[in-house]
Amino acid sequence: MTQSTKTRSGGRSARRAARARALPDHMRPIRAGLEGGTYQPLSAIDMDNIHNAALQALEEIGLVDAPPSGVNYMTRAGAILGDDGRLRFPRALVEDAIAGANRAVTLCARDPAHDLNLSGHRVHYGTAGAAVHLVEPDGRSYRESTLQDLHDAARITDVLDNVHFLQRPMVARDITDNMEMDINTVYATAAGTTKHIGTSFYDPAHVKPCIEMLHMIAGGEDKWRERPFMSNSNCFVVPPMKFATESCLVMEECIRYGMPVLLLSAGMAGATAPSTVAGAIVQAVAECLAGLIYVQAVKPGHPAIFGTWPFGLDLRTGAMTGGSGEQALLTAGCAQMHKYYDLPGGAAAGIADAKLPDMQAGWEQMCSNVMAGLSGLNMVYEAAGMHASLLGFCLESLILSDDLIGQALRCVRGIEVNDETMALDQMRAVCVGGPGHYLGTEQTLGRMEIDHVYPALGDRTSPKEWAENGKPDLIENARLRKEAILSQRAAARFDPALDAAIRAKFNIYLPA
């Protein structure tokens, strides 16, 4: 007896209409917070060795240049200040800080639908950096980035499904006063996206006015402290093994006001960190463990992200190699160490050394983004839009990264093996008295949106169709989508009364 294979009716237009309807979150093929962790370049012994080397570095070498307040916090916790001015950290102190750290960190967003749960191996991709140029691919040129560019990046990020958070990717070079730049950065990003935002502060004195604005946006200090939707990206160390005095004071202020902190150690392998992948990871881990002790000493349990960000270096030229295989390994190894400690962590991936969104950029961005996701990195920073080894940010590339990260997330999701997905019943129905193919079957059509990720701009047509369609250009299509997004009113814009109140209190550079 043969079994017939069900096919759907209704025509192509009906199927397209069905596919256009958004799937429930639990049925989407990819989404924020998919579990990675299947790629593990470090063995269990490797991780033990890196941990012990980091402990030894903290106990014997220590860090220098903490501000007096930081010295006071950390020595009261058990650090030892030597005659050489270096703070050293006994193993028991480090282990206590790890044990007491906050492991239940959720980075909130103005829209709770975009909250980021950083437990386990949950993976989230977003922007980051401090690029000083905007890349304009149509003219193959670079120009200084502006506040409007930053606001535009936030607005675009807000509508990209696979870019889950916005950490400030560009510096507003058109604002010369550093305090006004920090204030306007907070405004421009928050007015552009309801996703979680990360930012930096130039000076400790800049934190308070920015927090006052955030209180206004949140609806009061209590609402802010309940759901802080912006975090501080804090380069608290100047590798190798030195505290960044001013940044540490900024960190203390942010902790005081309830702002989550990214503890960011960004050594350059071969320059400000050991040239070997393992050595760069050891130093980054040691520095971030010192940062964790610092945070715990200021306020036990304060939400902190273990931000090991070692970067690769081309030792022939001294140029940064953010798009290299070594960078991908650095990031994946760091992700494993985060989970070794069971701490929420972040690192850099998706950086292109290429100057434009071209083939070189594609392989560079995909390599490290996939490896970061597979390794279970909680926060994949700089994953979208970044070029020229962090010097240039490209809005068109940001849009293209939504497709690129979508494919990376599909790799993170992996392969589900069960009776339904092994499809033995389908094989039997198709092969024994069936049509001999799986096109149009109920099972194929029923799972096409659940199992497969389809690019928004990537072209999968045949050469003939491509020619018939006018030979569409990928970058030009990204530019057109950019213009379409920016032609619409941003969903994150503030209520007019709130916006007027903010503008009455602060000197806002963006036009109303």
C-alpha cells in the first residue's frame, strides 16, 4: 500500500502572504538569545591553565595606577598595595569576587521585548566602537562622523531584527565640547532606538548630567534604577596591567547611579598584550578579574559584563587585524573563559579591516561572527557595520550585517535531530509511490519558515533572473533601504513634552 504525499494548494500568492505574517517568537528560525557553546577551541585543561596563569599574574604582577578611591576600595577588600605602587590580589580574594559576582544579569531596553538575558550561552549581536569616520561606499570615501550619523545608526539598528543592541559605534566629531558630546550621545542614541544602549563618558563629571537625562527618559530615578536601559562601556584598564585612572572614576560614578558596567580590556596582541593567542587571553582575563574585584568592592553584586576584548595585530606592519582568524580565535577563547567562570561576558567580533563593504569585509565579518556565536559569547560587540579596523563605520554595512548575522545565528542554532526532522516518514511517502521529490509537500512548506533563514538583501536568483531584474547591486540596495528607514519617523522618538523638557535643560544639537 502506498502513501500519498500532501501538497498545499492556494497558489504562490497565498503562500507568500502566509510567509509574510510574522511567526511567534518561539517558532522563528533565529532570534536574540539563541544558545551557542558548541565550538570550544580550549580544552578543560587549557582553561584551568589560563585561569591559574591569570591568578598568578594578579598575585605576583598586579596592576598599577588605580585612583586613590579605587585603592581604598580594593585594599579594604583584601588587595595588597606594594611599595612599587602596584595592587596585588591574593588568590582567595579573586575567587571570592568570582563567587560573589552577579550571574543573573539582564540588560534592559526601553522596550522590554528587547531585553537581553545574559545567562548561560545565550548569544546577542550588536554594534560598538568609537569610529571617527563614516564610510560612504557610493563615493568610496571617508568623512568625519557626526551626531546625525550616530542618530541614524541608532534608528537603523532599531528596525534590524538580527542586531540586538546598540553600543555607540561612532564619535560625534562635530561636537568639540566633551561634556556636550557625552550628553548628546545619550540623547541621539536613546532617541533612535528602544533597544539596549551602551555608551562611554569622557570624564567622571559627565555622568551625573547624563543620568539626569536618563531619569527623565525613564520617567523618574526609581524607574531608571528598576530598568536601566543604558550601560557604561568602560575601558578601566590601559594594557598591560594598568588601571585607567579617569575611567575607573567614571566606573565608580556609574555604579553609584545604578548603571550596568562593561569591564573592557582591549590589549593588542604583540603590542600591549602578549603576541600569542593564549597569552593575550591570560592577560585579558587577569585584567577583567581585577575589574571584577573593583566592582565587587564598590558595590557587591552590581551588574558587570566580563569584557575581554584582546585584538589581533599584524606584526609585519603594526596594523590591527580585527578581521583575522587570530581575532576569531581570541574572541572564541575568551567566550569559553567567561563560561568557565559562569559570568556574563562580551568580546569583539565582526570587525572588518576592509575599507568598504566588499568581499574582504564579508569573509572577515562572517568568520569571527560565526565563531563568536558558536562559542556562546553573550554579547558580540562590533558585530555590524565596522570597517578599517574600527576607524570607520558604514550605515550600508550595518544594514547588510543584518543578513550576515542572520546566517551566523542559523549556525548558532545548529541541527535539531528528532523523529520529525529526520523525516523518515517523508522519505517513505515521497519515494514509495510519491512524486519522487519534496518540493511542495506539506512538510516542506510547513517548515520552510521555521527551519530556514532568508536574506533580505542577499541575491539568490539565477544569472538569467538577475539580468532580467536589472542586475541589482547589493550596496545600492542597502543604500535604498537606508533611505527608506531614515525617511520614516523613528519609533523611539520621545513624547513632544518630554523632548521639550530635555531640550530646555540640555543643549541638544539634533534638530527637533
